[in-house]
Amino acid sequence: MNLSYFVTCDAAAMTKENKMVLHGIFDTIFAGQEPSPEAPVGHPSMAVAFEVVGLPAGKAVTAVLELTHEAGGDPIFRNEGMLVGDGELGKHTAIFSLNLMRFPRSGKYQIALAIDGKVLGTRSLLLKVR
């Protein structure tokens, strides 16, 4: 199994021809103030989009997407679901819309995608105070 792409962006969508459309790919969120657990920095809307190739045909696998701070602690976002490979390439494309996210501290976050308990890929996301 491989990741064709794994991105954070402002918005993502699939066309009726099954083509992924990505708008505003980014890796840094700028905040006007230092966040805290009591006063987190909010981000109105973002998407995480990915495509996995080489999934077993017709067999469901468990996928987990988590967003955590580099210092550890509980994920600020976690979603678990099933993926099934499609076609000769065993491909599965997914979009997660994350609305009204709350970031409790500045610094580096990691978005991790695991398939059946094995991390397939990670993506860094930086929350920076201006």
C-alpha cells in the first residue's frame, strides 16, 4: 500500500469523473494570539485529502486519521472508518472536512493515517503566532 497524496487544504472535492480537486494546500496556520487549552485558536474550515493505492481488492481495511500535537496528549481530531480498494489499482480516495477546529497550543501538529494499525503516512501542520 502506498499514498499517492496526503494534503491539508482549504477545501477538497471530487468531480463526477472521480477527479480530486484541491484548493489552497497549506502546512501552516497563523494565529493572532498564543492559544491555550482555556482559549484555543479556532480554524473555521479545512480538509484533509488522501489517496491510498494497493489496497486488497474487495477487502475492507480499518483506517484511522489522527491530528495530535508534537508534545503528545490526546488527539484533537480522530476518525476511524473502513476503506475498500477499487479497480485494478486497489485505490481509495477520501476527504475529511474539519470544521471549527480548536488548537490548544502553538507549535507542530502531526496528522497521521494508519491502515490496520500501521502508520502509512504523516503530514506536519504548524500553528504559528504572528
